[in-house]
Amino acid sequence: MQLLKILTPLAASAVLACAVPPALAQSASPAAAATAVPGRGDDVLLEMQQAFRKSDRQRLGQLLPAARGHALEPWAAYWELRARLDEAQPNEVQAFLQRWAGTYQEDRLRNDWLRQLGQRRDWARFAELHPAFRMGDDREVRCYATTIDLLEGKAAASAAQEVLRNWHALRDADDGCTHAAGELFAARKLGAPEVWRKARLAIEANRLRAARDAVAIVAPEVLGLVNELQANPAKFLGGRAAAPTRQRQELVVLGLIKLAASDPDGAAALLENKWGGHLTPEERHWTWGVIGKQAALRLSPAATEYFDKVAKDRDLSDDLLGWKVRAALRAGHWKTVRRAIDAMGDEARADSTWVYWKARALLAGRPGEAERAEAQQLLQRIAGPHGFYEQLALEDLGQRITVPPAPAPLTAEEKAAARTNPSLARGLYAIAIGLRSEGVREWNYATNLHSPGGMAERELLAAADLACQREVWDRCINTSERTKGAVDYAQRFPMPHQSAVVAHSQGVGLDPAYVYGLIRQESRFIMDARSGVGASGLMQVMPATARWTAKKIGLTGFTPDQLNDRDTNITIGTAYLKLALDDFAGSMPMAAAAYNAGPGRPRSWRNGPVLDAAIWAENVPFAETRDYVKKVLANTTNYAAILTGQPQSLRSRLGTVGPRDLSTPDPSQDLP
């Protein structure tokens, strides 16, 4: 979601008056910082941002002098140099890095420059600059660094696995990790199966260039066939009778993966009746896993049948195993759930999702004493009030969700340190004048535990408090969520506009905690939030949905521009949520899914067996909606604990989900 300007001029003035002047010693001269006037030169920065987005180098160069001495001059200087970095001289880059040493912009430009040096194979300059790269968050740069180690004979024994982790995690084509993989393959430190696996992942993600780049490493002579199978996999597979070589076998796998995306049953038939005997067991297992995943995404009962053909779960990726678990949960196959989770890698098995379902699988049927003890240990490992599965684990242990004790109050010194942090000040200033993306990045850099001077828990609480005081709620929430021991629910679950939210919620018969849980996930309480698809305001209402809802509730004279008004947005949003809740017979998970993905999809997703709503939510095919439903319900439970002061149950808000009663009309057909 792209968020736009959120603070009024008055709020911006408050940010500048309270945070910026003492904090700008690194971004402008002390005199300029001390005399900063709200609004002075802000229009120049806004125009430069637009010029940067348009790659207008000439305009950036023209505007840069007018940004000298501005509180956000580091951004102006970054945009101007970054736009022409492909033709910049090394001394210019070095001057920038020295001028803005210690800032986010310095480290981001170093990242950009390292990428360019890697693409140019300028390993000497890369090696000189790379040790100072603080964020270390760029997979390509990591792979370039490994390439240098390879060339110098210094590569660690784990270098190949590190490159593979980064390469496989990149969806789109890249130069750094592809080049490193090629070097490792040429040095016989990386085998053909790992390279083909990258091609499989790329074809499944519909990234043809990334697939071609992988195939070019291991079998450049068959590149033309990759284009052919991508364009028409059914024709490619149907027009061949055999796969006599390893390369041809892998191409058949790629063709079946591509076909499964649109026709999993057709791909299954071809694998079963034609191609299975031509493939190795690992190739068959992976292909059945992909076909099973595609069937599971369609909530097809055939998914379990396809996954059952995988004789060795460890031949599957963690992603495919996750979908095997989901399909097994829908079918009630608890032994399959256990085996698939056990086959996952260490990192995946540690995820609270799979920890929880492993515990539930251990308790299914008639568990023995050892199984009950293991399940108890797993639940205790993740139990807590903060997340969906953490809350369910807490309840399965016989406890309810309550508000944890507040940490010790922040001291005046701790608050002052946050106010005078240069990056925090620049972040708030940028957000205040409408440079939200830049402000968020600056803020995150300042609070990132992995950057130099990264914040400890009390410092994070102080930074979150600063954002709360400025009503920059998304930074308040996200920053506070990074603490582990000291947990402040007033920061994590704020309740701005409380009188309006409670009144409108209760006026239409909604639990205010449910509305707060949804708003927190939708907009993080940002008044002028905008989504990429046009949703607006606190409750992220689409214009067409707003018009329909306004007509439904008799709100005359409504126009979509009124969605920027707080009360109108809450009125429309709560009314639509109530209509969705009623149409889905009071199911909070289904109404949340309808709010996020539209009502038509949940109507389809409810078909099949009657399920525990937690299993239903975990099987939602859209990753965004799956995450959304779980977070809204967990948020709701925490807000209810705050609002009522009483222990709460997430499970009581879940219930079951299944097909509607065909003897009654389906009112949800009326929802837009």
C-alpha cells in the first residue's frame, strides 16, 4: 500500500518545532538547522521527488542548489546523484559518502554504487567499499561479495549454500546471484540440480527471464525450448514422446510446472500417464508437489491425492510442504500434517504457524503421553498474546488473552534522546511534508537493530513514543512491535478517534474492537492513506463500494472525495463491514476476508467441508488475505482486552466455516 501525505500543516509545524531544529547537525549546518522555518523550501523537495521518479536528471540538477541547507538536503543530494549514477565518477560518489557520512542516504547510495560496480565487474572498488555497507540488506550485493571471495580463493565452505539461499529467494532476474551461481557451477562447487531448482522456482513464479538465466548456466543449448514451453506448455509436452537426457527431463518438469499453473488436473494426467516414467524420483516428487500446491490453491479435494504421490517429502521445498500441510488440514489428515512439518527446514519448522499445527497434529486422535508432552512443549514455546497462533496456543494451554503489564515509564532523558536523533527527525519531517516513503525509510534505518547505533528496547519504546505523540501511528505501531521483552500495548494498539470509532461501531451493532482491529491492519490509522487500487482513508474504502454503501444506508449527496473526511470514512466503512458480517451469518473471519478481497471470493472459499475457522483461514489462497484475516482477528482480541479490561478468547471469535444453508437465500450476492 502506498501512503501519501498524512499530517496537516499544523502537525508538520509541531514536528519541526519539537524535533527538527536540534537534530539536524548532520543534515545541514548548525545555523541552518537552528533557523529552520516550517515550509521553507519544502516545495523544492517535493518537486525533486517527482523529478527523481520521472528520472529527470536535468530538473534535479537545476533544483539541487535551492535545497542547500534544507533539513532534508541529504535526500535532495541523493536523488540528484542517484539519477545519474550510471555516469557518475568515483570521486563524486566518494565525496557524497563523506559529506553525508552516517546517514541513511550515505548507506543507500553505497548500496546502489556497489550494485553498479558488481555489474561492471569492478571488483577492486567493490571490495574497497563493501566492508562499510551497514544495512547489508541487498541479496545481489551479498552474492557479488561471494564472487570476489571465489575469485580470490577465500570463499567459505558455506558459500555455495549462501548464494543458493539468496538466489532462490529472488523472484525476478538479477545479475549478482546469477553470476555467482555461474562461477560456482563452473568451479564445480554447485551442482546442476540446484541450478535447475532455480529454473523451476522461476517458471512457477512466471519469471521467464530468471528461468532462462538459470538454464543458460547449466544447459545453454536448450534455451530455445524454454521459450517454447513457457509459451504453450501443453503443446510442448504433447509434441514429444521421450526425455532421453537429463536436460530434457528437466525441461519436461518445467513444462509440467507451467501447465499446472493453469490446469493442475491436466498436468497430473500427463505426469501420471506419459512422463512419470521418464523422470527421476526427485523430479516426480517435486512436480507432484507443484501440482498439489496448484490444486490446493483452488481448494480442490484432489490436492491431497496429488501430494500423496510424493514418496519423499524432503524432496519438496518448504513452500510446497506448507501447501501440503494446508491441504491435509482441510482433509483432516493429521498424520500427513506431522510428516510434512517434520520434513521442513529448521527455519520453517520454527515458524509459529507450523509449530502450532504440529502441536495440534500430535494431539489429534488418541495421543500417547509422549505426544501430549511434546505438544505441550510446542504450545508453550509460542504461546502469548501478540499473534494469531500465539493466541491460539495460549488458549489451548487453558489461558486467555490479557493485556501484559506496561513497561516502566520512559525517562525524560530517554524521550529527549529520541527527539534529538537526526534520522528520526528527518523521518518525521519528510512524512510531515508528504514524502512518506522517504520518511518511513529514514525512520526504519534509525530504528533498525542491525544498523550502527541500532536501538535497544528502551530506545525503541522512546522512538515509538515520539511517533505516537506526533500521531504518526504506523511508525508508532511498527517500532513498538520490534521490542521483545518490554511490551507497551498503548503503543502497539493505539485507539485514535476513539469516540468516533466507538460511536459509529455501536451505532450499527459492531464490536468496536473488531473495527479497531480492522483499521489497524488496513491503514495503521493514517487518515490520508491510499492503496494502489484506490481505497481511501482510515478504513480503506473503495469508491465503488462507498457509493453502493452510501445508497444502501441512505446517505444522500455522497461523493467519493468525502472518504477523506474521518467521520464519513468511518460511517461508510463500519456500515459495509456490518453488512458483510450479517451476510456471512456473523462470521468474523469471513467478513474480514470479504472486506479485503471482496465478497465473491469468500463465497467460493467457504465451499467444501465444514472447517475450524483457523484451518479455513490458513487455506485462504491469497497470501495477503490469509495474513489479513489472521491479523485482524488477533488485533480484535487484543483491542477487546484493552477496551473491556477482561480476559478474551480468540477462538470464540472464529467458530467454523462451511457452505451456506441452501434452504435459505444467499444475501451476500447483493454485496458489491
